[in-house]
Amino acid sequence: MAYDKNINIQTWVESNPVAGNLNFLAPSQFVFTMQSLPTVAFTCQTANIPNISVGQATQYARVKDTPVPGDTLVFGDLMITFLVDEDMLNYKALYTWMRSMSGDIDTREYDTFINSQAAHPTAASKTIKPIAPAMSDATMSITDSNNQANVEIRFKDLFPTSLEALQFDITDTSMPYLTASCSFAFSFYDIVKL
């Protein structure tokens, strides 16, 4: 990009979109929902917007090699930490999802899981099953300073890859509630201003 001598602090301030809203993003104002588990509550303690990176290629030259942008995006994992309810419904929902989609323990579970996905909301028709029945879309809704949904991070084709262990400890007398962590892989995400 060429140097532009017409850009100075005054023109930058006038054209900067941040100047219109000086409220900053609070890390504690978000809600996480999944399309395939609409009745399961995830009282998230932490969540992340995964990293994104693009590869690079090198354009070789006699004098100096020059890096140029690559053509493949790579997304990191989505990770959430949530409070486990006393009936373990949210933990069990993820456990069942992972167990069913793998078919590793009982192939009948996998068949039942695949056949139950025909009525899944993303299916084009009731008789045609989705291409990837083990995947779901998810949304992280981020609220503004007035607690109104402001931005949505929409994850496409998400599925769990890791569900961390629950650690019970009888010696801890402070009575902290159990949390669980789960990692998800996905195709991509969109950032949508509401």
C-alpha cells in the first residue's frame, strides 16, 4: 500500500468508526446456544471466539523473496466452560452426542442417531437426511452495555471434539460448583451485527 500524505490525525479521527461508539466490549456479556440442543442450557463461564489464520506463500525473486497471502483459512477450536447442572443434563447431552456420532461402542447407537436426524431442522426434507448429521450450528450472542443482543458469532457445522473430565473432591469445603470444558471443531464462523 502506498503512503498517503493526505491522512493525518484529523482525517483519521473524522473517518474512524470507533469514534461513534466509545463503549467497549465486556467479556462477561454473552449467551451460547446450539441448534441441535435447544432445550439444554449451557450456563457458560467462559467461551472464546476462535483464532483464524491464513497461510502464506513465498514469491521467490533473485534479490529478495516476498511473502504473499495464501488461499486457505484455518480456524482454531471453539472452547466453552459451563456450569454442570445437578441432573448433569448439559454434560450428558454432549457425552451422548459424542458417543452417538462416533459409533465406537455400539454401532446400533450410531444407526439410531443417524436415523433420528431426519427431522433435524437443517434437513432439506423429512425423507432426506442431512449430509453431516453429527454437526450443528451454534450462536454466541454478545450483548451491549444495555444487555441487548448486539453481535452474533454464528458457527457453522459444529461438533464436539473433546469433553473434559469432571473432578469431584470431597476435601474442598468451599462448595464450588462443578464446571466442564468442551472443545468444538467447525467449518467457519460469521460475525453478524444485529
